[in-house]
Amino acid sequence: MRSGVVQIFEQSDAIKRLPEQFFAKLGKRVRELIQEGHDVINLGQGNPDLPTADHIVKALQEAAEKPINHKYSPFQGFPYFKQAVADFYKREYDVDLNPDEEVALMFGSKIGLFEVSQCLLNPGDTALLPNPGYPDYLSGVALANVTHEFMPLLEENGFLPDYSKISEDVLQKAKLMFLNYPNNPTSGVATKAFFDDTVALAKKHDICVVHDFAYGAIGFDGVKQPSFLASEGAKDVGIEMYTLSKTYNMAGWRVAFAVGNPSVIKTINLLQDHLFTSLFGAIQEAATEAISGDLTYVRELVDIYEKRRNVLVDSLRKIGWEVEAPKGTFFAWFPVPNGYTSAEFAKLLLEEAHVVVASGDGFGTLGEGYVRLGLLDSEERLREAAERIGKLGLFR
Ligand SMILES: Cc1ncc(COP(=O)(O)O)c(C=O)c1O
């Protein structure tokens, strides 16, 4: 080959199977508008807007000075962090966990959701995914060359899957099921009874349940959101993923954990022993600080989101957009007005009102007809977003 000619190497089949990264695509046009000097209100993404609490940042600063944290941290993490996770689950959910066998630490839950397909599935196996759902479930499954079946999340069922509508054939084939409550994008919430039913279904059909509890702490109107693991027998059939990204405003820190079924945790740990040594020790110390002791500051954060929710819902109702108040997460999932697809409506809001919302179809075919708005800006900006949308005159 002549020097100076840059060879283009072909992507592997696994990479070619990956769907388009929805959030990466969303950002491009927004950046352009900002560069053109527009005042854009970005309610399109799931990146918490508030800073990490001071005591957690301080814990990181102090921990960063300790030489022990300058070395590789132990494979699978420091025992004190895993013990703190077990204590946290006992305190918050009355769930007993063995820190050595039932806790795996991760660089954020996104990677964990990816790993689980690699850990448990072979090409041709079947996974059950929510539709609409967090797009990365599909990415992990696609990379593992696994077949998937969608479980519809319909408004009339409170955005919970109706297990009685899944065919016996699909249930026989299914090896893995992804669930996520409080739910992104629909903001639907689960009950303990729903998780009890899930355990029974999983036992009957030998399905491993992966419950993504990313928004576990963010429930409104005084309702504490149940952990899947608090249902009897849940640990026999599944795991729960818990991230510090949302509850603790620590999205940039990349720290999460998986808890539950020891055979699944062991396999995740085994895979991770090959992929990584564990998280930076100082992050482990700061994360331990975050989940230990008095969690009043978390409840204060949830109050902030609840107030923002109320402002957004009231302001949108004022402009004539009939929306239901979300019960959890920091997202709102609203129907688009007649005559628009989700993408058309999101584009109109972006171009004409400079308000970014996520088009529902990016979360699956059954997201069509909805848009997702994040409660990730101040009450004032949310009010302004509603006013700008109102000026388009679509709802009266
Ligand atoms: C439902 C859900 N799961 C998982 C994640 C990933 O979170 P992280 O990788 O920051 O832990 C997100 C982030 O947006 C999410 O919305």
C-alpha cells in the first residue's frame, strides 16, 4: 500500500448489528442551534443538572490523596463498598445481601446492562425487552447476537407488561427479561404485587430477570418505589442494577452495582475480571459515603423533581396540553397532539420553540405518539419551555 493512504478496516459483524445510538444522534442538531446563538432549553436527555452533594465530592478529594487508591484496586472492588451496598439494601428495602457473593460493582449500569447478555446468553437465545424502553437493552442484546421479543408497555396497563398476553411459545424460549421501574421513558411505576407476579413467571419459565432500578429513589406523592429484590424468591431468579448516576447526581462518576442472584453476580464478576480491574478506589470511597448514613439529601432532591414536575404539568395544562403527572423518574411521557408523529412534533418544538424533547419512537415502535421531557432544568426554565410551546398555538 502507498504511504499516506489510510486503510478503512471493516467493522465486525457484532458492531454492524448495533442499532443507531439514539442519544448520540439527538445531541448533534442541538449543538448546532446553540452554536448559532439560540437559547435552547434542553429537556431531551437524562443527564442530571444539579451537582453532586458536597460531602461526596469532599470524600473523593480526601480519598484521592491516599496512596492506596493510587494502585490498582482489588479485583471486584473493596470489601467496604460491597458491605455498604449490603447495608444500604437492608436499610432501604429490608433485603439481605451477602456482600461477597451477591454484589458486583460496575462502571455505571450501562455497561452492566450490556454485560448481562454476554454473561448469560448464546447466539440465537431469546431476551424479552420492554417496548418502549431504554435503548441500550437492545444494544447489548444485538451485540450478543441474541433474538429479542418485545413486551408492550401500554398506557392502559400503567406501562407495565401484561404477562398474560405473551405467548407460551415466547415464554418457553425466553432466557432473560429486562424490566425497569420507575420506568424510562414512560415514567410508569411498579408495585410489589407486579414484582411478585414477575418472580412467579420467571420461576415457571426459567427466565432470568434483570431489573434496572436506575430511578429507584425517584418516586413522587410520598410513594416509595419497591425493589424487585424485596419480592419473595426474587434472588432465585434475578438481579437488580442500581446506579448512583441519577439518585446522587453522579452520572459523570460512572459507578453502579448489581445485586441479587449469586450465580449471575459471579458470572458478571468473572467477565469483569477479564475486562477491568475495579473502579478507582477514591470513587469507591466517595460512593460508599453517598449511600451510607443519613440520606435526607436524596429526599430533598426528589422534592426538587416533584416541584418541577408540578410546575411543568400545570404550565402545560394551562396552554391546553392535557398531560398526566408522572409518578416517578425525572421524565414526563406525554402524548403528541393529533396530526403529528413524535418525530415531527419533536422537530417542531426544537426548530420553532428551541425546546428539546426526545421523540418517543427512539425508545421503540410503541413510543410513537409520545415525547419524553426531562425535569432537568429549573422551575423557571420549565415554565418558559411550556410558554414557548404554548406560543406555537397547537393545543387550542
Ligand atoms: C433506565 C436507565 N438505565 C440505565 C441507565 C444508565 O445509567 P448509568 O450508566 O449512568 O448508570 C440510564 C441512563 O440514562 C437509564 O435511563
